[in-house]
Amino acid sequence: SRTSSDLREALVRDQFHLVYQPIVELATGRIRKAEALIRWQHPQRGFISPAEFIPLAEETRLIREIGGWVFERAVEQVAAWQAAYGADFQISVNKSPLQFKGDEDWVGYLVGLGLSGHSIVVEITEGLLLDADEQVSNKLLAFRDAGIQVAIDDFGTGYSSLSYLKKFDIDYLKIDQSFVRNLAPDSSDLVLCEAIVTMAHRLGMQVIAEGVETREQRDLLSAAGCDFAQGYWFAKPLSVADFETMLAKVG
Ligand code: G
Ligand code: G
Ligand code: MN
Ligand code: NA
């Protein structure tokens, strides 16, 4: 179709770029990770949101090539930022379920560049784990063996099943923005955030809150024991140059 050839052309013509949203460690206020988010600047149609083109990329299977491109850029970026900000700096990348169906050697690519697996966090959604077949399970085991960490994105919105938390080795739960948006003292959202943090910690996981837009939300999450947060209160997704400027200022 017209749009799938547009997507292919976007890859060839270098119309994609990544922006990076800081992820802040709440106990210290320091930026210790960044989430890589893809952007498409089309020469005629202008900015096209990933919410629009990622589903299309999945339908047309171009997601594998686009995902490979994202992963390679993110790995190169984390290598540069570890040199500047320390070897424990991490970049997280979003991966949709179809990206677990190919035979890309993500671990090999990292190791080939001399990076430790710990440099990368892979964000997946609950749905992937609910229908996990052997191929998915093997990829997750390969991540664990290599030290690549795994985060559940949009946690709490997908399915009510929690049984996959027993079956797979998950490092982070990312509290979905919908629980953060109306966070207030005495709100049911606060009870849910506290419960997610307690459960995560007792299962050996850490928690990243998304969509933090106000000081009050940050303070409530911090008091609830949440480990990390991201959102417009700290910074929107930034270009590489703006990210580096911010890190130079706030560390
Ligand atoms: O960047 P933005 O906040 O507009 O993201 C919109 C959606 O697109 C989110 O669900 C996000 O996870 C997804 N997304 C952004 N970048 C990528 C990517 O590189 N790969 C995949 N699979 N999804 C992405
Ligand atoms: O599905 P995922 O969590 O990967 O998507 C992240 C999306 O949330 C991106 O589109 C990003 O631009 C957006 N985002 C990041 N921080 C905030 C925030 O503080 N408020 C809102 N409304 N959106 C945010
Ligand atoms: Mn995400
Ligand atoms: Na999310």
C-alpha cells in the first residue's frame, strides 16, 4: 500500500530519528536512564506520531526493520552516554510483540560493540507475556543471560492476569500514566500505586512511574516508595543535544 511504501522509504531516506525522555531516580533526583522514542518527520506530511505508524508498521511487518534501526541507534547512543555519565547509564527501548517473532540477534549486537547487556532495558507489554510461546520465552531467557533488563510498559491497563509475573524474570513495572494523571492524597489511584510498589518490591522488581506532570505527583510517588519516574514535570522527550544540555545542568 501507499503508506507501507512510505514507511519503507522513511527508513531508506533517513526520516526517522529518536528522542530521549529522561528517567529520574526519585531518591537522588538524578537522571539514570532514558526512554528512546521514535519520531517520523515526513518531508510533505510533517510529523507523524508513532501511535499512528507503529501499528501500521506491525501490520506490514516493517516493524522488524524499524525496530532493528531503533535498537542500533539506541545502543550507539548508550555507548556514548555511558562514556560521559557512567557505565550504569541505561537506555530503554519499546518493543512490540511482533519484534519477538523474528530472529534478530539483539544480544549479539550489544556484545559485538563491547557493551554489557545491562546497558539496555527492553519495554514490553503484558500481552506479549500472556501469549508467550517458546520463541518469546527463549528471547526473554537470552536477555536475562546477557543482563538485558525487561520492563512491563503500561502496567495495570492491559489484563487483570498477574500470573506471568511468577513465570518470567521482570526487572521493572512501569505504572501507566492513567494511574498518575489524577494522583492525589486519598485517591484510589494512590492506593493502586502503593500496591504496585509493594508488590513489585516484594517480587524483586523496581517501579518506574510514567506521565508525572506535577510536583505533587512526584512527591506522592516518592513517598509511596516508587523508584523512578518520567514525565513532563522532569522533561519531555528530548533531542540528543537537549538531553545533554539538561544532564549538564542537573546531572
Ligand atoms: O513517543 P510517544 O510518546 O508519542 O509514543 C507513542 C507510542 O509509540 C507509545 O506507546 C510508545 O511506546 C510507542 N513507541 C515510541 N517509540 C517506539 C519504538 O521505537 N518502538 C515501538 N514498538 N513503539 C514505540
Ligand atoms: O506507551 P509508552 O509508555 O511507551 O508511551 C509513552 C508516551 O507518553 C510517549 O508518547 C510520550 O511522549 C508520552 N509522555 C511522556 N511523558 C508524558 C507526560 O508527562 N504526560 C503525558 N500526557 N504524556 C507523556
Ligand atoms: Mn514505553
Ligand atoms: Na506506558
